[in-house]
Amino acid sequence: MIRFNIKYNLLSMTNYLFAIVLLIPFNAYSQSTEDQKNEIIERRVEYLVDNAEESNVDYTTTFEQLSFFYDRPLNLNRANLIELQELSLLTDFQINNLLSHIEENGRLMTLEELQTIDGFDVETIRFILPFVKVTSNVDSPQLTFKELLKNGTNQLFVRYQQIIEEKEGFSAISDSALAEKPNSRYLGNEARIYTRYKYNYGNHLSFGVTAEKDPGEEFFNGTQQNGFDFYSAHFFLKNQGKVKQLALGDYQAQFGQGLTFWSGLAFGKSADIMSVKRSAIGLKPYTSVDENLFMRGAGLALKFDKIEVTTFYSRNKVDANIDYSDSTLVQDEVLSVTSIQQTGFHRTINELEDKDAITKQTMGGHIAYVTRKLNIGFTGVFNEINAQFNPNLQVYNQFRNTKSEQTNLGVDYNWVYKNFNFFGEFSQSLEAGKAIVSGALINLDSRLAFSVLYRNYDRNFNPIASAGIGENSVNENEKGLYFGIVAKPLNKFTISAYYDQFVFPWLKYQINTPSNGYQYLTQLTYKPSKKLEMYVRVKERRKGENTDIDLTEGIDYTVYRKQTNYRYNLSYQVSPSIKLKSRVELINSHLEETPTEVGYLIYQDVIYQALKSPFSFSFRYGIFDTDSYNARIYAYENDVLYVFSIPAYYNRGTRTYLTVRYKIRRGLDVWLRYGLTYYDNVDVISSGLEEIKGNTKSEIKAQLRFKF
């Protein structure tokens, strides 16, 4: 029996309904192209990151790939295998069938002809329609200086955001108190400042610079005399003769199924069961502001008929915790570190001491035999830091790498045979463990498809940079078997489901015994028309953790937490300019031997976008109530362009935000956003230097984009 502890008051619900009614009666216009593009891409990103439980992940690179194809739709008559894979909207079945159809029957005359190709139903065509086109024109780039000036596009972004309430780290303090505790306050001000310039010429050339200052970091003063704390720059050339990809500056490299080497993000399990397979595209430019998920140096990919050769090198300063007990600085050189820092924050004296503490070098290559149906690749990567690595090992992580250098080798494959797509990768850490992932996508009919994936990561497998499917944040100490299905029993209904069983053969963080678990998701989607779409979903996960019950023996034993989410989601296009999105989500979190913790989230979105108006907005009003942080609920929020928010809703209160976009003139847009979270059961938010005394937390954002 599920217990739902609904505690919201009548006034909150009245405000909730009033906000909906008040905002509906706008004049209806057709939706603008720009807003339509952003809505489609945001829906895609939300779908892919549905299983992500992080609020600060930067999805800019993912967003830009889809944004590019919206602005310059891919010509299906001229697209090759690589370009269709980069589109990231088609399975290998569909790509193979499309290319075979064109080879056998000649160029497509219309997009409607796609319906005659196996795997392309009406829903699929409608989904990819904004990103593709059919034309007989030759899309051959001419990279002359005149052409680059005439048809290239430039974009300049400037963004400012700030939490309005005062945090402990920014509060006033006397000079004597600060001298006694120099890390008790942040050095810089509250603002987060971001700016980026990028030039694009089609899908063939791009270069740009990105810079960001986090809240608490100094800006053009103190330790940051050069302004921003983080700078990133890239130059990227693509599909020019034998040169498939050329990356200079900051970039990412992704191969196989993500075991041997994968820098950057990779999406996990979701209602899109086909996304369980990784689609590596080799090298790509880096345009985000995560200070860890990128390479800095150069990469080159060459194509010789059916052979592709990629080589890359990166040398980057990275943050690390210095081991002062084992070594001291010798001529400003760190001799020993205990761990690599991942936050990217440099707000206090302690954090600044860890900044750029060591140099990390990564070099490697990938060689592949590539045809439309078969792809076999070999990857080798060597990684080295210029300091002794002395991690604080415990029983659970005693098998992790403790050397300053390591080498990983791997082989990956992808084979399309009739209605089967087999894929996988085997990876080996030299002088350590191995990892394997092997799976298949099975397309029995346009209305029925399956996916299956097996993984086995040794406890002593030492990934350099990996992103294989799994429950752990690191691909180690895990075995699992995943099954997925998507079925369309009726034209208006789609059923998506997966079940994942996993085992951890060795100890884990805060789990002092080998353990196991499972996760499943079932979703029924009903879409009777273009205007209306709704779905119901049940997602459950069971995993072990140490008991928090005090034991006289002092020995922690493993108990299991079962967390079940129930969701109802509705999207309705009221008019060409007004769209409503509603969601009700309930959660039931139960840890053995303790009371069940429950929570709920209810929100209403109102989105206004009109062709004849320079003004558009997205508004949300939500109420939430959870017994604890264990019963938190994550929900995607619309934000300013190229910003993605997935906050956790917990405690009891309301969440409201309004994002407004105004098109000043052609090529010049401004976004303003205000978000407010009100808690009615706490009087202190967060802790430490992030602590806010009070029960409200609000944030403002302002962004300007100049496109020319």
C-alpha cells in the first residue's frame, strides 16, 4: 500500500488554478520558427536526460548538434553513413534501409516516400521532419574566404545569473575573523558570468571561444587578473577530402560503446530503449563549460575508402588534492596527489591551492574498418599525470589504479544483419582487469522492437575516461543484463519498457558487502493527435546500502532500498501559440527496517510562442512535498537558450519560474528568467558556505544573443 501524505493548503491550490486560467487567453498566432526549433530540441534533450539526476550538467554540445541540423536540414539524398549517424535520430536499421533504398531506386522525390522504407512509420517521419530535407541540389562546400564570409554564421552570447538571497559564503565578516578562518568566505562576488563566441560554416567548419566565472570566483582582480576563471577555445574542420575530422584546442573523443575511451556525456537508460546503444562519432568540438569533460590539444581523423584512422593528443592542467603528508612543493611542482578534483570551483583559498595542480597527458588512437553494415574498431589510450598518485584507498576501492600512468586497449564492433543490430566492446586495462559490453537491437516489425545488453566490468578494471551503460558512476565492479521492448499495438498507443538486473560482486561505497539490484520502467503513451500527447509511467529501482541503524557491535550490514516513481504527463496544444504541460509524480522510497518515505510533485507549465510576436515565455507553477531528501523528485525545467536545469524537488513548498524571450530585432534576442522556490517547513536552506538563512531561494538570469 502506497502512502501519500498530501499537505498542501487551499490557498496554494487556488493560486495554482488561478495562474493557469489567467495566462491562457492570449491571442493565437502561428508558432515562430526559432521557438519551434527550441521546443523540439528541448523535448529531445529532456527525453534523453530523463534518467539523469544532476542539476548542473552542461548539455550545450548535445543541444548544438540538433540545433545545427534544424537550421540546415540534412539532405537525405546526399547524406552519407557518418552524417546520418551524427543526426542521432535514426537507428542503424533505418540508416541501412534508407541508404539501400536510394542505391536501388535512386534519389528520393519527396519525404513522403520514406513511408515505403522499412522502419519509417508516420511517427518517425514526423519526428525527424524538422531536421532533414529531400532535394537534388549538390551540397558541396567551397571553403573559399569569400564563401566563409558570405555564408558563415556568427553567434555571441553573454549571460548573467545570480542567487538573490545571501549565502553564508558571501555574508559580512570582520577582518580578524577572516584572518583566523580564511576559507570561511568566498573570495569573489555572487554572480555567474558566461560569454561565448562561435563561428559556423555549415557542418564543415567551426571555431569559437567560451569563458565562464562561477559564483564566488574573483573576476579581473585578486587571483583572477585575466578575468574569467575558465576559458575554452576550439577549431574544428570536417569532411574535407581525406580529412574526416580535425580538432584543435578543446575537443571530445568518443569511440565504440564507451568502455576504452569516451570523453564527455553519454545518456543512460530511458524510455527510448534504442538509446542503450552508444553512437560514437569520433572527434567533435567542445563548447560547454564543464571543466573536466574535454580534451585540450589536437585530434585528426583520416578516411581511406573503408578504413578510418584517428589519432589524438591532450595536455591539460587539472585540479587535484595535494598530498602534503607525503610530499612538498619542489620549485612549484607537486610531487604527490590523493585525488583528481572534478568540481571546477575556485572560490576559496583551499580550492585555489588545488587549481591546475598537475598536468595530465592523454594520447591514443582508433583504427576502424567501416562499411554500411559492419564496423570493427581498435582503440588504444595512454594516460599520465606528472605526480605520484596516492589515493586514499579503502577496502571497497582497493583495486583502483594507483599508478601515475595507465594504458587501456579495446576492440569494438557494430554489425547490421537483416533485422538485427549486434554491437559491443571489449576493453582491457594493462596489468589490471577487463570490461565487456555486448548487445543487440532487434526490429521484428515497424510496431515491435527489442533491445538486450549484457555487461561485465571487473572490480579491477581501471577506466581512463569511460561511459558504458551501468548503475555505477565508474565502469567497475558490475555485472548486468538489460532487456527492453517498444511496441505499438494500436496507431495511437506506444508501450516502452525495460528491465535491468545487476550485481556488484565486490564492496561499494557505503555498501560493505557484495550486493545486487534491479531497475525497471514501463511507459504507456497515448497520442491521438498532433495537439495532444499523454503518458503514464512506473519506474522502480532496488539497490543495497549500509543500514543507518545504530548497532552495538559496530558492524554495518546491508539493507535494500526500493524506490518507485509514478508519473502522469500531459501535453496539449491549446492553440497555435499556447501549449500546456502538466505533470503529477509520486514517489515511494522504502529502506528495509525503516518507515516508508513518500513525496509528490505537481506542476503546470504554460508556454506561449507566436509567429507574429517578438515575445514568448514559459511559465511553471508547481507544488511539492517529500518526507526527506531520499524521496526527492527530479524534473526538467525550460531555461534560457543553451542552459539546462534538472533540479531536485524535496521538503515541502512551491516552485515557480518565468522565462521570457524578446526578439529585439533580426539577429538580436534577449532572455530573462526568474525562479523562486518557497519552503514552508524549513528556515535554513543548504549548509556550509552555501547556507541561506530563510525559507526562500530565488534566482535571476539574463542572456543576450547577437547572431550575424
